[in-house]
Amino acid sequence: MSAFRFLLEKEFKLLLRHPFLPKMIVIFPAVMMLLLPGAADLDVRDIRLAVVDRDRSPLSSLLAREVASSGYFHLVSFPATFSSAVDGVAAGEFDAILDIPPRLGASLERGDAARVFIAPGGVNAMKGTLAAGYLSAIIAAFPASTPAVEVTTLYRFNPRQEYKPFMVPALMVMLVMLLCGFLPALDIVGEKERGTIEQLNVTPAGKLAFIAAKLVPCWLAGFLALAFSILLAYLFYGIVPAGNPGTIFLFALLFAPGISGLGLVVSNRSSTMQQAMFVMFFFVVLFILMSGFFSPVESMPRWARWIAAFNPLKYLVEAIRGVYLAGRGVADLGRQLAALAAFAVVTIAAAACSYRKSS
Amino acid sequence: MDNAITTESLTKRFGTFTAVDRLTIEVKRGEIFGFLGANGAGKTTAMRVLCGLSKPTSGRAIVAGHDVAARPDSVKRRIGYMSQRFSLYGELKVWENIRLYAGIYGTPSARIKERSDALLRELDFEEGRDKLVRDLPPGWKQKLAFSVAIFHEPEIVFLDEPTGGVDPVTRRQFWELIYRTAGRGITVFVTTHYMDEAEYCDRVSIMVDGRIAALDSPRALKERLRVATVDDAFKMLARGDASPLYTNN
Amino acid sequence: MKRPPSPAARLFRAFTLKEFRHIFRDKRTLLVLLGMPVVQIVLFGFAITTEAREARVVLLSPSPGAAERRVTDRLLSSDYFELSAVASSPSAVERALRRGEADVALVFEPAFDERLARDGKARVQLVVDATNPGLAAQFSGHASAIIAAAAVELAGGAPPPLAAETRLLHNPGMKAAYNFVPGVAGFILMLVCAMMTSVSIVREKENGTMDMLLVSPARPWMIIAAKLVPYFTLSCVNLATILLLSVGVLGVPVAGSPGGVVAVSLLFILVSLSIGIFVSTVARDQVVAMLVSGMVLMMPVVLLSGLIFPVENMPPLLEWLSRLIPARWYIAAMKKIMIEGAPLHLVTGEILALAATGAALLLLGLKKFNDRVT
């Protein structure tokens, strides 16, 4: 126990004396919170639409007006031909085309079935799909002036359908993962590479004390950065957790041992920092892509969902988003809690095994 | 118990490669024991086993009264070690490095300061107290590493090529430190490349291909092989010109 | 082509071989570097999509009737919705949404059928979990379209006279595939060139081996160039992997000139390498090199370059910042050439931006490196 005290003291001195790392605790959350949420925006309104009206009847212009008044589209252009509209999409001037064929109005007045064409730009598939969905909804109700069934939509948990409240909690999760998982692992490989670990190994100080002393400052740094980013989210975006902020820390605290355990396994099996870095990086990229960070896990095919079920980051993202947006409490997050606990147990056991083998 | 280190057929294999082959030696308490051998002869591996850093494949080693395989922690508490590579923390100050290791070995906090001041005084290095270790000249680094290795008054100190890469004057000073340490009753187990240093040892062993080819006092060794220096003896044995003078049993 | 082997050339060869050996010795890192593009292409191509899956619907129907059933059936028989629960009260609806057991609640007003028969008009409310705004928009879009169609049926019984036919431009499969290939290429090339190079140079600095190289007769630029050759080679292998996978496995054709794609990519590789050199001159140890390239370079590359999030959605300040990121220009140029089939002269702006950043960073990096030497 006394060895742990002195090791911990050493880690804090090294951390604080490092020319870059202490600044990282401030800079990293600041970059994440101030720059990224603005960029991480898949905003689905303001779709720029070109209408190719080859009919030019009162009904066709009514359709265009109806589309414009839906609130989702900006009618930015009325090109004469479909091919010039396609060029506009290619040049990035607008996102989708509504093509109204000749004699549409006449057919509708006769009561015949008629067809319009929707051509969203495919390069941004998300916007394309959305544009098609909205346009279909408007067209399905056209030209009945007052629909028999009035649909009102209530958006729960994120009434203004903004991306920031969705992305900010996920970014916090990334922060915790990198500081709590990446940093201690790299640091341990660094001691290996420099040879300082050798001197410690001949002392009676146990491996456990050594590792714990490495983890504590990193976790502390992670939690400080987390607290700082919660503050920044409030100050800059007015985003506050709908639930108990304590729950966020509880989940972060549960996640930290698990991800650190993974980092320890990697660091133990790596001989150079470069190797540890790239192996960790591989996991980080995989975890992020499979976490629902920016694309929903539930939309993935079965095999991918199966892989994602073993992704601890997915559960943490779900939990923190749940607390932030839906105000979930621990009772609502039992599944996530169990998954993260299981992950912690497994990686810590794996880390212990890999250390036993190495001695 | 008279011996600081006793090994019986100590063997360490990595796969099919035998790094240490049935090593049987006895190192007496308080002596300076030179552990010689060419690069790759198995010196460092043997030393790592004796320090409890690596487990023996077979055989036994009793270090400071304890079996290294069975009770490595008891051994570790009673030994000091200075590795080939400088391994103090460059980003910590001199006193901080001393404090760290003193603390790890369980020196009471209240005594750490007083004792480290005494140590720095003894080294005549009081002005270096607050310097970062990475800024020290190599000679001071080596002396500091040695002092840290014996700060907790171990029974035995293992030195793995302690004077590699330092100038002759510093080497000489370093050996004075070693003598002073041995004078306090601490057993010194040292490997070196410098054969002139081997002459300073009470006894030397020469390791060839994982086995001990000779073990004796430098003088007796030279007499038996009829050579002028330990260096000549070493060259003779390492080339395999002489039949082994020391065999197991 | 054969030159007399000058001592400098021989030295250069020796240095380059040393770097290659170093990379090939570390099998695990090599595996990560070569495997990463494959994994990303497979994930982006077959797993990751922003399209909504079937939404789980919780139904609240205080007074069930025939018309109500008809609307519900239309909705649930579509590919977009499935029933997860029938709630008995508004608080049960709320609970299901909050616990994440349902994505959408379909709430009929009391006496829906009666009102529809009496007033010719009745109301239904969609309560959508908008945690993920993109999904929420798709859920409500689909649901509104289906309910609107059902309403027309209820009113007149005739199928809706106006139908819409959708065909995505440049991307008939409506897959996200076309969007991400340039992004993955940018990400991987940045990783190999910038991160790997900077870490490996700093590593030599840290171990002191750089000083040994510097006292050798080799010129400083030669040491750096020798470091770059293997990563350049590795990048080319990665680029080939990405292009072959996207054409062969994803079926994403190269619409524009393949030569243009390769030329722009090579330019980007050079730019990324100069970023690597620059970072290595700034960073003191490997951890810093990694943090700088990982968090200050990679993260913004992912987020600001248009890889996932469209650049046009960004606020002006960020849009302006993203102009400083070479990957943004690379990805934009690749999208234009590879997917939209634009001729090379349309991407002059992007190419100039890349070349300028690359030249600036290279000069800065070499200057800093030389300062260290003298």
C-alpha cells in the first residue's frame, strides 16, 4: 500500500510536469465541445430543391407551393430541363429534384392516375432519403385540400430535432474512452520502451500497485475533462442533462476499468509504443463506427449488430445520451449497466491473465 | 547461512534455446563477485532469474536466504538492482527519484528526507538535489542509479554492466563506491565488459554458452591458466582453447 | 535510367531499406495498417447506414374502431414499422419511449371513428423519439405519407391519383456507398502518412538514434526522405486496396478518369507526409505526436472534411476552418472525379489548395528540422 502511495505521487508529478498532457485536459474537451458539435450536423431541414415544372398548370404550381410551405424545402431553382437540373445537383447547387411531367394537371382533373419524379442527389444518401420521404408524404396527400385524418407530430426528448444534443453526449464518451483507455496503455508501453519498468520490477512493489498508480491519474484526467465538457456544453449550447448528472459519472466510472483493461492487454502484448498505438487505434475506430455514434446500430444488418453487441462504447453512448436527452435514470439503463459491468469483468480478467503469463 | 547466493543446476530455457545451463555457484556474503562472459553468454538472463524478474525453467536458486522461484517478493525486498540501461525517471528530480524508490521499499516517510540528504552529502552532490535526472551528465546518472539501488540497505546488489559508456575517471570513482558498499557488508554481484575491472573482484566466474567455464579468484585463475591478466584468461576460455576449469560437481 | 551509384545514393538506399525492415518487423502494426481499409470499407459498405430500420411502434388506441384499425394496419404492414406494444394509458406511452422500448407512438384521439364519421375529420398524433433527429425525421416522414394515403382511401375509397417515383441520382441503389469511399481513402491515407510518419520520426528522436543518423554523412533531408519512402509505398498499397475493394466488392464505379483519381490521391499522400514531418518537428515524444496527429488531425478530418457530416451544413466559422484541412479538399475532389465523373479542370481549386498546404507544411517542417540540426 505504501508503494502505491509513492508510485501515485510519481505519476502525478510526471503528468503535471509533462509539457503537453495537462493542457490536453483542457484543450481536448474544448476542441471537442466547441468545434465538433457544429460540424457534426446532419441537419435534415433546409433541403435545397429544384423543381422542373414541365406542366406549368395551376395544379402543378399548387404542388410546388405546397412543397415550399412544408418547412423542409427551399425551392432554390426552376430549371427548364431535367438534365440541366442534374448538372445543378452535380455542381452541389441543390440536393434534390422534383420533376413534374407535362399534362399532369390535365390528368389529375380528368381523375386519371399521374406520376411525378423525385430525384434526390445520391452522394449524400441521408439527405436523399429524407427528401424522398418528405416529398412522398406531401404528394400522397395531394391534391386533397383538407385531409380527413389530421396528423400532428410531437418530437419527444429533442423537440427542435437538433443534432447538437444528440452529438454532444457522444463526444463526451469519446473523450472518456481516449483519456481512460488510450493514455494509461501508452504510458505503460512507454516505461517498457525506456526501461524504467525494469527497475520497478525488481522492487517488492506489485504489478497491481504499478498499474493502479497509472490508472488513477488518467481516470481523474478523464473525469475532469468530462466535467469540463459538461460545463462547456451548458455554457455554449445550453445543453444540460435531463436526468441526473451523477448517472453520467457513474457510467463513466463503470466504463473506465473496462476500457483500461483492454488498454492493459494491448500494452502488455506490445513491445513498442507505435505498435500499442496502432492496435489501440484499430479498436477505437471499430468501437466508434459500431457504437451508434453517428449512424444507428439498429439499422445495421444482423451480423453487424451481433458484433456491435460486444461493443462497450455502444452501451456507454446509449446510456449518456439517455441521461442527457430522455432523462433516463439507472433503473431505465439496467441493460447498459449490466453490459458495461460484464465488459469490465472480462477485460480485467484478460489483463490479469496476460500479466501472469508474461512473468 | 554463509552464502548470499546459492544456485543448484539453475537452468533457463527459451523454447529450445538454453540460455542458462545448469548453473551451480555459491556467492559468499560480503564479497564482490564478478560475473563475466561474452555478449549472449547468458549473463543477463542468469541475473534476471536471480533477481526474480524471470522464473527458472529448472534448478534452484537461493538468494538472500529465499528461494527466488517460490518467494520472489521476499527476495526482491532484500536485493538491489541496477540495470544495464539507465532506468531512473528522467523527468523526475534527483530527490524525487530517491524518494520514490525509498518509499517503495518501505522507508518511513519521516526518514526519507533525512536519509536522502545524507546520501547526497556522501556523494558530494547536494547541489544536484533539485536537478532533473535527464539533465545530469552520464557519470552522475550512474552513481545516482547505484545509490538508489542500495538506498534500502539490501543484502545483495546486482549490477548489470554498471560502467558501460562512462569515462575512466568516473569508472574509478564508481569502483570506489562499490568497495565502500562491500565494506558495509553488502554483497556485490557485478557483470562487466571491462576486464581490468574484473581484477578488482574477490572472485570471478566466466560464463561461456550458458555454462560456467571458470570460477575462482582473479589471481588463482591467472596462475592456473598461466596468463598475465583476467582478460587473457577470458579470451582463452571464450575461444574454447582451454578445457573447463570448473565443472558442475 | 541507370545512374552511377554515388555514395549519397547508396546511403539513401541503405536508409530506406532500414525503414522498410523496421516496418516489416512489426507484423502487428502492419496488419492494422493493411487491415484497417478493408475493415472500414466492409463496415461502411455493408453495415453502416443512416437510413432508418423498422421503427418500433407503441399504439395507444382509447376507442378502437374500423377506420382506426385501417390506419394502423396500413402503417404496420409497411416495411417501415412494426408493433412493439399496445399501451393502455398516455403514461405507459411515455414510459415506453423513455426506456427506449419504442421509437414511435401512434396515439389516436378518443372516439376517432365516431368523429371521422360525424365530422369527416379526426386526429391522430405521432410521438417520435427525436433523440436521433435523422431517424426521427425519417420515421415521421414515412408515417405521415402512409397515414395520408390511408386517409385518402378512407375518404373516397379510391387509390391516390398522384404517385411519386423516386430515383436517386448518381446512386441508384440508394446506398451510402458512394459517399464514404473518398472519405475512407482520406482517413486511411492520413493515418498512414501523417500519424505513422510523425510517430516514427519522433521515436528516433526519443531513442537518440536520430542523433546517430544526423552525425552520419547523410544530409538531413535524405534521412527524412528515406523515412517517407516506405510510408509512401504503404499508402499506395492502401489506396489500391481501397479502389479495388470499392470497384470490385461495393460495385462503386469510377465515373471520372482513373488517372485523375490516382493523381489527386498521390498529391494528397504527399501533403499528408508533409503533415507528418511537420508534427514530428513540433512533438517532443511519441505520446504527443500521437495525440497531436490522432486528436488534432484525425478527429477534425473525420468531422470537418465531409467524411460523415456534409460540409454545407456547417456554421460559417467551421466551414472556414475546414478549408484549412487538406482532407476536405481531397475528399471533395475525389467525390467530384470518382462519383460525379467531373473532368479534372473542375477540381483545379481543390488541387491548388492541396498543393499550397503541402508546400507550406513541407517548407515549415524542413526549416524546423534544419534549425534543430544547426
